[in-house]
Amino acid sequence: MFFGQHRHILDTKSRLTVPADYRELLVDGAYVMQGLDRNLIVLPEDVFKAISHDIDQMNVNDPLARLLRRLIYSTASRVVFDRTGRMLIPQFLRQYAGLDGEVVLAGAGNYIEIWAPAQWDLQLNQMQDTEANAQRFAPLVISTTKS
């Protein structure tokens, strides 16, 4: 699983160094794609294939299914790491997420999120609002015991 936060620089050739602990979990391949919150998502190959399988099961007559299909497939790009652990982020994805210079890589369990620092700071402010968190997460059933 992907945990923690890392700040790295997107170099002048649009390459991003991915932390070694993240790269270890991406040895079988990965895809970078548009996220849902003005961010990017890096999915390990097996996770991307599972999502693809689910999308392929959806009814193509459903306009929402077609929209989701377009969102996933038209914004996905196969990740290739160079020998120093950098990956190239396509220009259209950098533009979508507002990436230029410093970026934040955040672990999100089964995938990595890539954020522009200003957008990530907004997320941090939301996550650190303890009063709001108590209300927003109350309906979720999260148990710390094994079942």
C-alpha cells in the first residue's frame, strides 16, 4: 500500500522522480491518469486492470458509463521509469492538474495521488478540520477490530 507524502520537483523535461518505496510497488507497471479532484492518480497495473474490467462490464448505452470510460481511458498513460526512477508526465495531464515545478505525491492506499502544492494545501486544511471530520465521517462505519 502507498502511504505518506513526498514533495519532489518536476524537472524541465516534465519528469518526476518517484520515491523508491513507491517504485517498489510499481515494478509490474503502472498508469498515470486524471484524478477526480484536479489531481493525477498513479495506479499499479493490477489496480488499473481491475478498474478496466469493471468499466468493461458497464452498459455502453448508459451515458454515465460512457463518460466514465472516456475519463479513464482517454486520460490514462502507461508509466515508464527511467534508470534513475523518473517518470514522464504527459503535458495534457500536467496542465489539467496545474503541475509546474514542485509537486506533492500522496499515498492513497492502492494508488498514488499527484498534486500541485496549493491544491494539496487545500486538501490538508480540509483533512485537518477535526470538527468537520467528526461530522463528515460519522456515517461511515470504520472498525479497528478484526472481524
